[in-house]
Amino acid sequence: MAMKMIEGKNISHSYEFEGSVNLSLEGVSITVQKGELVAILGHNGSGKSTLAKHFNALLPLQQGTLTVAGLDANESANFWEIRRKCGMVFQNPDNQFVSSVVEEDIAFGLENYDTPQEQIPERIDRALQVVGMSGYEKKSPHMLSGGQKQRIALAGVFAVNPEIIIFDEATTMLDPEGRRELMETIRRLHRDHRKTIIMITHYLEEAVIADRVCLLNEGRVMAQGTAREILTDRDLLAEAGLLPPLPVQIYYDLKEEGIILERCPLTGEELVEELAGICQ
Ligand SMILES: Nc1ncnc2c1ncn2[C@@H]1O[C@H](COP(=O)(O)OP(=O)(O)O)[C@@H](O)[C@H]1O
Ligand SMILES: [Mg+2]
């Protein structure tokens, strides 16, 4: 039976800033099932991070209801457990470390959540293995590449055994190789470790791997659907201030030139298939 990992209803949030009120979420309802990979898309300032911070109890609920891994996010007594069950990897790879030694950094998080001392070494080993960073125990996080830093940050999150992992634009500051490594790790967490994953991004190509996509615009859910439904809808994306993935753009550009592909491709591979199809 499907189990709801996140169930938010009618969440609204406003920030007060220098006397003015900024409504950043307005009546957002969203459900994420256990094991799903959901991408949340939206332009800068559309409310993605504000929503994510609700999911791991970094921001208190002002309006609406929210349960995370079965815990009521309106109960302050649950905040600690919500943060453990819903881990977050942030945008800036340099702001996420408390220690200058990889294994100490991961141990710090484990100690924070009262992990028995004797379990800590094997939890660190396993977390580093999962993110493909075994052998980096004694290194300084600051000496690593951006992609490696993000994977160490992820190991710290994974080590405390969360149900849900949120990536809040975690690839934004990475070079192409770092992005590829992190995306591959995210895919593996989803496929092999059956984690529930929320991937926040404005790189639409990254959302192709999502089971479901939620499009935010001006603090509201503008659309939800499969990656194919949302990412091939050029007009919808334009309305949300986003450009579709490159293969989708090419599909529409070809169409304007009178070249009609049978279906709109979502990936480079699909584009090649479609083009090969019409060239035969
Ligand atoms: N701490 C804050 N104080 C005041 N306004 C904020 C704060 N954080 C975000 N906002 C505003 O809330 C809106 C949504 O921001 P955010 O959730 O960060 O969007 P996104 O992550 O999609 O870029 C924006 O208009 C932003 O300026
Ligand atoms: Mg953000």
C-alpha cells in the first residue's frame, strides 16, 4: 500500500521584512508518496526553498496542515524528529560542514541525533560508500571538488538514516562533472535505496528523472504531473518563467520549420531516436 511521506494542505507563508509582508507561499497542497522522486520546479523567488524549509521544520507553519513521515509539523515537540527523518542538502557546498575532517563532520551529525557511539564508525563507512566517497574519511571537505563536497554533505544526511532527502538546488554551484556525479548519486539513492526524494531545481533537464513534477509559480502550485506532461508543455513553462529542456526546445523549433517529430523528446537520446525515425 502506498504511504504518504509528505502531506501538505493549503500551506501559506509570509515573511515580514522591514515592515512589509511578503507572501511567499499561497495555499500550497502537495503529497509525496513513500519512495517517490518528486521534482519541484520554479523560477527564482517562486517559493521552492520556503516550501522545503517547511518539510524539515526549519520554518514553522503559519497556515495550513503538514505531516512529514507521519509526524505533525505543527507540533514543536516533533521538530527534531522531523529534521532527522527529512534531511536536506543545500545549494552552497561550502556552508555545510562543521568540521575540517570528513569523518568527524559525519560523526558530528550522528552524535547530534544520539547515535550510539559504537555504531558511528560503520554508519560513516556505509554513508561514504553509498555516495561513492569511500577513502575520503581523513580528508578535509574544503579540499574537495564541489561535486565531492555535495556528496559528503549528502553522506552526512544519509548517515542518520532519513526517510526523505531534499536537494535544494544542490547542483547549482557545481561544474558539469560535479552535477553529473551528484545526479547519478541521487538516482541511485532513489533506485537502490528506495529513499523518498525531493529535488528542487531550475535546471529542467534534471527533472527528467522524476516520477512526478510540481511546478511552482509566485508561491502557488501551477501544475503537477509526470515529467513528460510538464516538461514538454512549452507554453505552461513559459508562463512559469522557465525554459523547457533543450530537446523539447528543439522539437518546437523544428515544428516551426515544418518538421514534425512523432513525439516530443525529453532527453538527448529520445531526440536522436525521433530524428533517426524521420531520416529513414
Ligand atoms: N528570509 C526572508 N525574508 C524575507 N523574504 C524572504 C526570505 N526568504 C525568502 N523570501 C522571499 O520569499 C519569496 C520566495 O523565496 P524562496 O522560497 O527563497 O524562493 P525560491 O527558493 O523559489 O527561489 C521570494 O520573494 C523571496 O524574496
Ligand atoms: Mg531557493
